[in-house]
Amino acid sequence: MKRFVKKWRYPLFRTLMLTAWALLAGFPIFWITSTSFKPDNEWHKWPPVYVSKNATLDNYRMVWPIHQTGSIFVTPDQKGHGVAHESVTANKPWHALKNSLLIALSSTAIAVAFGTLLAYGVSRYRILSDTRMFQLLVLRMIPPIVVAAPLTLYYSVLQLMDTASGLIVVYFITSLPYAVWMTKSFIDEVPREMEQAAEILGASRWQTIWEIIFPLIRSGVVATFLFILILTWSEYLLSFILSKVDVVTLPVQLSKYEGSTEGRVYGHQAALAVGITFPLIIIGIFIRKHLVRGFTFGMVKR
């Protein structure tokens, strides 16, 4: 009887703990999604409205309009007569989405590509010592606010302020340590005997990397890519400091929904936040098999 109670008690406790953790982790997602469908009179209501009975799509229509917005302005000509012009400007959230996709995907792809090659050199040829590898990781541990002022000065001189290339460079530098450390752990698990066998059969070094090593660590590379993509996609401070008007990412755009009289426009912020997280969820669903295998790769030691 005691053995039966013991076997029943611990699985039940584990299930309750996992359920509590899932509710705690999932509540912010539920609250943001629920707020994005609430009308403006329910944003600050107390007691809070968890599920609105008057759900609306107005927040999404305001934040993600289908059509571009236009305006008419008048300027004087050489004779002093007024001339009407039509100014059509792209919607800011859509523009921020394009910037985030360009910057995050480009910087992540470059960081993973260079990081994988560097990790292969470290794993097989020890081109970096343990001390150098630790120093490389320390580069990522530095708080962004520490390097914000020097970066602003250098970027102003190099004319990289408010440019996509400037953000791609800084995201590449800050993401490279993660790419090296993560992919190195996957490469270390590939037996060297496989490479030696390929060399005996006449394969070149690049053929060995591309046809032997990469297929075995592909899931790990995908997991590394998604991990770094999430970091760069949601980065706020450096993007806020190094961008002004032309290049605004989604996290920076998210902070701009605040009115002078009504305060923060929570419904619009929630609708934009849903749009920010939606691409990552879709990517995660499509590559979930690679993601699970990548994060568990190397847990079973040879």
C-alpha cells in the first residue's frame, strides 16, 4: 500500500508543478492576446476583464492597416501661388516589420555562418584557446548600455547611424559568441573517425565539412539560428539608440504607442505585440523537430 501511494504521489506532484509552471508562463501570452481584442473602455477597467464580451478587431485595424495613409499639403511655387501635393507614407508598423525581418535574418544568418566555421576550427584545430573562448563569451556578457555611448560616437563618424547595415553589424558582433559556443558543442559530438575516413576516400576539407559534418549538426545549427533570431528580433536598447526615423524595428515601434491624454494605448500595443511574436511561433512550429533534436544533441555522451 505504501509503495502504491509513493508511486502515485510523486507523478501527481510533478504534474501539478508542471501545470502551475505552464499557467504562469502562458498567462502573459493570454493577457496580451486578450487585450488586443478589447475595446478602449476595457483597457484600464477594474476589476480587469480577462475575456471581453465586446471583442473587436479595431486595434488590429489601427496598428496593421491594409492601405497606406496619405495626406495633402500645400507649398508655394516661384510665383507665390499655392501648389497642392499628395504625400503617401508607408505605415510605420509595416515599415518596422520589414526592418526587423531584414536586420534580424541578415545578422543571424551571417553570425551562424561565421560562427559555425569558427567553431569547427576551434573544435578540430584549437585555433582559439580556452581563455580566448571565455573572452569571446565575455563579449556577449557586457551590458549593451556600456557600449551604447562609444557606438553612438563611432557610428556618427562612420555615418552608420539610423541605417540597417549599422544594426546588422552590431547584432552580428554581439551574436557571434553564442553561435560559436553552441555550434562547437554540436561539432564536438561528431566522431573524428568519420572525417578521417572521408579524407582517406579522397574528400577535400570543404567536402568533408559540407557532406559529412553539416548534415550531422544540421539540427543544432537550426536551433542556434532560431535562438539567435529570437535575441536579435526582440532586442530593444541598441536599436533604440542607433536608429532614429528611417530604420525603426518592431520593439522600438512598440514603445511609441502612448498618447498625451490617454496614456499608454494598451490595445494597440497588444495588437502589435501579437504581430511581433506571431512570426516566431510560426517558425518554431515548422522547425520544432530540428529544434528539439538540436537542444538535446550531445546530451548522451559517447
